[in-house]
Amino acid sequence: MALCFVPVAFRQRVQEARRQLLGRSTAAISALIAAGILLGRKRIAARLPAYEVLDDVMYKSIAVGFAFFTIATVLGALWAAEAWGGYWSWDPKETWALIVWLNYAAWLHMRLMKGLRGTVAAWWALGGLAVTTFAFLGVNMFLSGLHSYGDLVARPDSRE
């Protein structure tokens, strides 16, 4: 009877070893990329255009992305009204889409009305990129709702 359970236990150990290898490999690759950037940042910085040009490109990119994101959000609300009977349901994906929209609306407002430029604007834009990345990828993987199609956390009742 005990021999029946050996393959199941062995398979779980192999899968856990694969997960650990994947995690360690990803960490090692990330560390190599970060080290390469840190070691070559003076050469990279020397080849970049002037800060004013980079600031202008950042502004134009955020403005165009904000316009498209606004259109996509409105069209998504119209589709939701047709599919589910309501424009907004406060689903995690919708809530984070609103957070992304408000973040970039505030960034553009500060840029146009208060003259936000330079380092503060760049760090805010990077924070906005992190929020946007979480809204598009992280919400689907870590939160549950109408827009969740899978998760990273294995459930105890799931079978592999």
C-alpha cells in the first residue's frame, strides 16, 4: 500500500525542486542585469539625450498613453453595461484601472498647471509604471474578481 504513494511524493519533490531552480535562476539573471546596468551606467548616461529632451519624451508618452487609456476605460465601461448590466462594479481590475487613471491625471495636471519637471516627475512616472504594471498583470494573478483568469497561489484542492 505504501508503494502507491511514493510516486506522488516524489513528483511533488521534483516539482518543488523545479520551482526553486526557476526562482534562483530568475534571481541570478536579474542580479546580472542589475550589475551590468550599474557597471555601465556612465556609458549609458553619456549616450542619452539631454534631460530636457527626455523630460519632453516622458510627457508626450504619458499624454498619449493617458488619452488611449481613457478611451479604453470608457469603452470597457460601455461593454460592461452591455455584458453585465452595469457600467462599473468596483471589481479589483476596475478599481486599479481607476487608480492608474487618477495617477496619470494627477501627473498631467501637475505638469500642465504647476510645471512639474525633472527628477520628481521622473520618479512619479516610474511609480506610475509600477502601478500600471500591477494593474495589468498583478491584479489578474493576486486578486480575485470578474477579470481574474488565473492565480499564482496553488489552492490545497488543486490537482497537478
